[in-house]
Amino acid sequence: MSGTLFLIVGPSGVGKDTLLEGARDRLANSQWFSFPQRVVTRAADAGGEDYIPVTPSEFKQQLAAGAFWHHWQAHGLSYGIPMQVARDLENGVNVVLNVSRNEIGAFRDKVAHVVTIGISAPPGIVEKRLYERGRESEEEIKRRLARLVEQAPLTGCALEIVNDGTIEEGITALVDLIAGACDLRAEIARFPVTIGSKQVCLIHKGNQIASRVLAGSSRVTLSLRGKSVSAELGETWSDEIVSQDLCALSEGAMAALDAVEGDVVSIERSPTPKSRSILQKKVRGGELSHAEMEAFIHDLVNGRFSTSEIAGFLVAASNNLTMDEVISLTQVRAAFAHRHDWGKTIVVDKHSMGGVPGNRITPIIIPILAAFGLTVPKTSSRAITSAAGTADMMEVLSRVDLSPDEMKSVVEQTNGCIAWNGNLTHSPVDDVMNAINRPLGLQSTLLDVSSIMSKKLAAGSTHVLIDMPVGPKAKTRTQGEADALKDLFESVGQGIGLNTKVQISDGTKPIGRGVGPVLEALDVLSVLREEADAPTDLLDKSIGYAATILEWSGAVSQGQGAQVARDLVSSGKAVEKLFEIRDAQGRQHDPLQPGQFTQDICADSSGRLEAIDIQGISEIARLSGAPKDKAAGVVLSVQVGHEIVEKQPLLRVHSSSLRGIEEAVCAAQAQSAFKIL
């Protein structure tokens, strides 16, 4: 970080000293400007600029002592620039110097960032000013005017001021040129406000540089130690919020820059994204090439679009992406995430579309496959609308917030992992899109498939099996929707070089008994330990999916997968592998204890249980406190097809609080989650 050196040049009488003095006064409150005095072998009472007078002998002594950064002679006088100027420039301070035009080249040899400002005035105005200031005799004034006429026009100056107006006009022109030509820097103050997902930079309106450099801008780019972030620009007159030399940054902006209060950040107006025309093309219904998609997403991630612009893209993309665009978007999203390379030709994964409570087959399948010897780096999500995601359930057994290096170590030790995807395959593209998409409530299979498949690509998988439950209350409602989504997944998989198989399953009823992190973990352990009362539907579905992966990946012969999977469970190797993965990730030592507050929900009539409302069950479990309360949720006591008698318990609600029980039971009594005929 270095400051800019401003060289002010021009003949005597054009008003340089007056303009410099005025500019210095206006910028006096800023720590980023210095107007150093020159050392001149001129008498102290000679008038004119604010300088340090010395005798010729004193000048020679200071020169010999190394007091000057630069020096020269002109018109019989010696001029010296103090060494402090070099230190100021090194520290990022902008230095404004009154110098001879003959020294411009020498200064440019010393400093990388030099801006020369030439000040001139018509001879008639110069003559009037020379007489008015009364410093020179008639003869001296005539000589100066003669030199002025003889001198060549100002050349080599980046900027020029014709000082033929009022003093205020001249000072304003000089300040405008200085402020507009230097870099804007400010010490960081914390702005303890969060405004959605927006990063915010607040500047004082009295900041002379910001008011010019950022004029007309609504967004800025902040840079610090090689990191940068775009932020919304705000202004205030309040010194209590931010002083003139500081900028106040939101928590998100400080985190993105890894900044602390007192750090000095560079501030620039955010350039208009080159990809804005690409955005407009998509909004108008055009098809984007891979290069265009890449350019757009790059600017999206770097915060160069407004909320309304992102919303416009999402609305257009939610229904109007071609297959090639979905493939491009998937590849670009994966490129922004951490890419894992396992050095294996076969790396398997399994993903569920969700929506079915208790469908916790992943932590059963992964240990089976890993125990067989397959590489299974499973990254999972937390619950958004359900009572538990796979990561929520696994978190009651072990750490799930692994770093990429930790994940690599776990997989190398155990062949598998069951970790949260937030630190591993989650792309910053998801953060930006989700922040806009969720409030809008956009439903788009095109964007969903792109997001899911980008995570699988980033995870380094070669084979991905997708569980797609279908039912009137599931995420995929009809067979027609399922067929179309299956084609989309498999086509995108083919386009990105990822073997993809979609398996359609029953999404009309819960799987297993427990719904909630601890309760689902107890089901998983019950299945893997082959306990007598283990939920058979959970076991059967897990074995079926494990068999499919074993056979599809070529690990076992066709028709042998189910037996191999069952043998791995029966032998205890699968549960041992789960515990091995658990310990490698970091075992949680809390006991798997369901919430101690409980209440049964009983049948109000007898008959056959025809259906269970899966959305109703999820709602009851969430109201009990799940997934935030890991011990909360529900345990189903019956299954579809059972004969029910009046007053028979249908489910038990668990919670860590009485309030959780009350809310869940109230919801259960208000709805008809169980259809008994």
C-alpha cells in the first residue's frame, strides 16, 4: 500500500500557493493527506508559500546530514523536500508538493504513483495578482511576466487547472482533482447491523475523497490483504456512527475480508459487471453458452449484482433453462466449491430427495458399502423443513462439521464418512441464490438438480444413486413428475460425466419408527445391530439400495448384492464400520437419550390404519423441538395396514421441554395424521 504523490507545478503568480493552502485546509481532517513544507534558502519575511526558511549554509548542512528526500535549485534558490515524505508515501499517505516543472522526471523516477497537476492563468490575471500581492518591485513583475510569456505551455501534466475564476472555485477544482485521482482508504470500524445477506459499507458524507471517488455509486469493492468483497454503499452525517476518516463495515463484510477494527481497507466503486448483458439476455429468454454462464456466475459470487437483478435471473432460470444450460450451471457451481479427488475409479454416493419422515437409510447404507471396501465420501444436509436431515442425525453420534482435510483423513482411514456438506461441497453460489430464492418461494427442479449434482461433482463421486420417494405429500407428487425428474437427473449426470441412477420409492408413508435426530439414530443402531424389534421397513429399504450400488458399481455380480449387504449387517461389520467412522470424525459422548417429556397420541376409534400423513408427522416432530432439540421428535407405534383399537397409542411425542410437548400435542390433536377406517 503506497500513497500517491501529487506534483503541483506552474509559473509564479498563477495562484499555486493560494490554491494549495485552501486544499490543505479542506483536507486537514484526513490522515491520508500531507502537504509538507519545502525547505528554501529564502528569507523568512519574503512572503508567499508556507515554507521553512534556511540560509545557504544551513541548507548544505542538512543536505550533508541526509535530511532531504529530493532537492534542486531554481532562480538562485535551493529547495529541499524532507525525508518524511518518503515515509508518508510508504504508509499510504497521499503527499501534495509544490515543485518546479523541471523536477517532474526526477520525482517519477522515485515514486510509482505520481500525478502532476499544472496550474495556469491568463497573463492579464497574473499581472493583476502580482501587483496586488505587493511582494515584487515593478521591475521584478515585468521580468516574471516576460518569463510567463516566454515559457512553453504546461506539458507532461496529467491534469490542469486554469485558475481564472474566484479563489473558492480554484480551490474546489484542485481538491476535486486530488480527491478524484487518489486511492480511497479508510480504517475499519464495526457496523453491528445485519441486513439480510447484504454486505454493507457506511461512509461519512464529509469524507472529501469518498464524496468524489464514489459519486453516483451504490456499490463498492473492498480490498484487504489480497481478499475482496462487494458491498452496498451507505452514507451518513453522523460522527457517532462513523467518523470522516473511517468506514463502518457490516459483520459479513468483515468476515469475508478476515478483518478486524483498525485494519485499513481500500475502497473502490464496483465496476458494472461485464456479465450484465448476459443477465439481460437470460431474462429475455435467450440461451447462455458455457462461457456466458461462467462469466455471470463469477460476478454473481463476487457480489456485483443487486438483489433485484439476481431475482430476475432466478425467475427466468427457474422455468427457462435448456439441458445444456443446466449442465453448464452445474459445472460452474461445482468449480466454486472445494473439489475432492480420491484417486479412485469408483467413488459411490447416495442422495435422497427427502420429504419422508424417518427415511434414515444413509447411515445404514454408507457403513455397509464402506465395510465392503468401497469409497463413500457422503456429504449430507441439515433439515430445512423436515424434523431431521442426515447431518442432524449423525451429529448425535459424531462431529459432522469437518474441513476438507479432515474429511480426507476420515475417508482414508475408514473408506467413508457422513459429514455436513456446508464446509465440504457447498458452493458460494448456493449462498447467493438461496438468500434470494427462499424468500421468493421459487420452486424449480432445474435449479434444484443443478445444486444437488454440483455437490456430487465437487465431492469427487463417480456413481450416484438417487432415492426419489413419490407420493401425494412427498416432494415428488406423481409418477409423471418422477419420470421427468429421473430423466433430468440422469441427463445432467451424463452431461457432467457422473454415472447417475434414480430409484423411485414409496413416498406415501414414514419409514422406520423414529422421527427426530436421536430417535432416528436409535432406529439406525437397532437395524445395524439386528435387534429383534428393529424396524423392518428401514432395514429392507437400506439393504435394497446398498445392493443396487454394489451391483451397479461392479463391486459384486448381479443378483448378489442383497446377500452381500445382509451378511455385512449380520456379521456386525457394518455397525463396526459406523462406529469406526463415528470415532474418526470425532465421537460425541452424550448418551442417546430421547426427550424426557413425553405424551402418547391415541386412536379415537377402532379400525384399519389406511394412511399416515407424512407432512402431519413432520410438523408434529418439528413442533416438539426437532431438529434443534436433538432429543425431540416422535416415535410411531403403528404402521399402515395395522388393525387399531380405540385408545391404542399411535405415536409418542418426545421433547426436552414441557412447552415442546404442549405445542406438538396440540398440533396432533388438531389434525388427522392417521386415517383409520
